[in-house]
Amino acid sequence: MPSIAEEICIGNLGSLQTLPDSFTSWKLTAADSVLPPSSAVSFGAVEESIQVIDLSDSDVTTLIGNACKTWGAFQIANHGISQKLLDDIESLSKTLFDMPSERKLEAASSDKGVSGYGEPRISPFFEKKMWSEGFTIADAFYRNHFISLWPHDHTKYCGIMEEYVDEMEKLASKLLSCILGSLGVTVEDIEWAHKLEKSGTKVGRGAIRLNHYPVCPEPERAMGLAAHTDSTILTILHQSNTGGLQVFREESGWVTVEPVPGVLVVNMGDLFHILSNGKIPSVVHRAKVNHTRSRISIAYLWGGPSGDVQITPISKLIGPVEPSLYRSITWKEYLQIKYEVFDKALDAIRIVNPTN
Ligand SMILES: C=C1C[C@]23C[C@@]1(O)CC[C@H]2[C@@]12CCC[C@@](C)(C(=O)O1)[C@H]2[C@@H]3C(=O)O
Ligand SMILES: O=C(O)CCC(=O)C(=O)O
Ligand SMILES: [Fe+2]
């Protein structure tokens, strides 16, 4: 006979009145393993937050540069993404997660591709289960899932998704130029990115993750999305009007990023940490859950170049006193390592005795 824990399906979490054991006691698990021991005991967040930067500010490069170096994250206003598109992608996500569990499971991700419904990819690295469900769009296979989810309306929903991806790609490129500028380099200094840009091809591949955190009977003892860094160049997050995202900084502890209407959160990923030769941190972040309100977030994860393109620290950021800290690696190989050793992935490709 299956145990109660085995019968719990992530598609029905919102209907549970008590928190099952398999979802509790996060403090004592590997959830905070990415953090130094002193911080693992403080579960609350301090009063401080990452800066909101107006992209039309004349000082934008300096502001973004400082935020990246300090936090590895910032928020952006005046980003050019219409409120209608943000509302549309949020309502697409709500429609999806409101469906009966069986219907969502029909769109579960499978061996055929990463795209589809299910738990976060980081789940196997944690003993406890996360209080969330999600849908990943990482390849064209998502269209088949959309057809099964919305037999009559899939064209409309695929259209919203395409528009969202297009707009996010443009915004990500703009942010990359700005961030590189703050380090005194340009896209031309990254060979693969320059080549792709010149040929009119997209610079880096993107994935979307729709996250849903249902209301939770005991939010303090649960975790929506456990502490992690994204593997990306950068991630652009649209959080709905309910807070839950927290970013971690050694000096500050966990800091809640309160949602500001129309403002997007940007966090730097592992790949940019490699490109910047360790100058920009890939920020550790997590999502907490709520007793009274469910929460949706939409992450655009801007990944690396496809194929056998080698990602390596930007040569202009390397010198006699700052030797290359990481070996070259393809995006595919980095993802493989990440999903073998998780938070040790950057250490696994670090050059032990860097010399120049
Ligand atoms: C391209 C990718 C980044 C991602 C793993 C994936 O193959 C597709 C899902 C992405 C995501 C979204 C939620 C957080 C995250 C850590 C996860 O579990 O799946 C990221 C992954 C990542 O950045 O490594
Ligand atoms: O839901 C959130 O606030 C965080 C989501 C996130 O970190 C991710 O999708 O990578
Ligand atoms: Fe993330």
C-alpha cells in the first residue's frame, strides 16, 4: 500500500490542510547547503532590498555595475515590456496551474525533452519536497504540451509565449551590453556572442520556467523553491503581486525582494560568473511560500550558446594578477555537471592553481 507521502501530487498542493512530513523541516536538510554554516540557522529575512534601476537613467551602466558586483541582482523599471504582455503571461500561467492535476500531468516533461510540467530540475538534490509546481519551456516540444492542455486555444497561448520569449531576448541583450559596459568590455570581446550577433542569430538560448506556489498551511516550515543559483548568463523574473523571492548575500543574510508592479527582477547566473572571471557573483536565491495567497512567477533563463561553443572567461578580464579562474566549457557540459554535483558545479571547473 502506498504511504500518504507517496500519494501527494504537486498538482493538488493548494487543497492540503496540513503540511505532510515530506515537505517539512527544511532547516535541517541540504536546502541551505550552498550557504556558509552561520547563515543556515537564520531563516528569516532582513529589512533591505536590491535596487530598482530605471533603464532610462543616464547613469544606468554604473548603477547596474554596482548592483551586479554587490548583489549579483537588481530590479528594472522602464524596461520596455508592456504591462499587457506581463498580464497575458501571468494569466496563461494561472489558467495552466488552475487545471485539474491529471490534465497537468498529461503535459509532464518526459525523456523527449526538458519542456513540460513538473517539479523543479533541482529537486533530486534535496531530501524534502518543495511546495511548488511548474512548467518549463526549453525546446519546441512545449507546443505539443500546449496542444494537449488547450486543444482549442493553443494558438493563442503559443502566440503569447513566442512574443514573451522575443521581448525577453531583446531585453536580455540590452542588459548584457550594459553589464559588460560596466566591466569595461563589450559583446565584441566575447567571440561567440559577437559572431552570433553579427550573423543576426540569437545570442544564447533561452528557457522559460512558469512557477506556481500554492497557499501553504505552514509556510514557515515549507520551501517553495530551494536555495540555488541559476546556470544562466542572466535570468529575468516577473513575480506576480505576491512576494516570496529572497536573495542571499553573506553580509545581509536572506533579503526579500518585495514585488513592485511592472518591475522585473534580474539575477546573474553561473555562466556570467564564468565570463566575468568571478567578478560578478551568481546570486543564491530561493522562493518562500504564503499562508493566504498563492503566487506565480515567470523566469526567463538566458542560457549559453548551443553546440560545441566553448564558454570561457573574457580575455580582457584576465591578466598577470588576475589569471583565468575557470576552464573552458560548453553550455551543455556545464548543465550536465550542474545536475551531477549541483552547488559544486563552479568548483568542479575551477582551475586549482591559476597562472598566466
Ligand atoms: C536551461 C535550464 C536552466 C534550468 C535547467 C534548464 O535545463 C531548464 C530549467 C531551468 C530551471 C528553472 C528553475 C530554477 C532552475 C535552477 C531549475 O531547477 O530549473 C533552473 C535551471 C538552471 O538554471 O540550472
Ligand atoms: O519564484 C521565484 O521568485 C524564483 C524563481 C526562480 O528562482 C527560478 O525560476 O529560477
Ligand atoms: Fe532561480
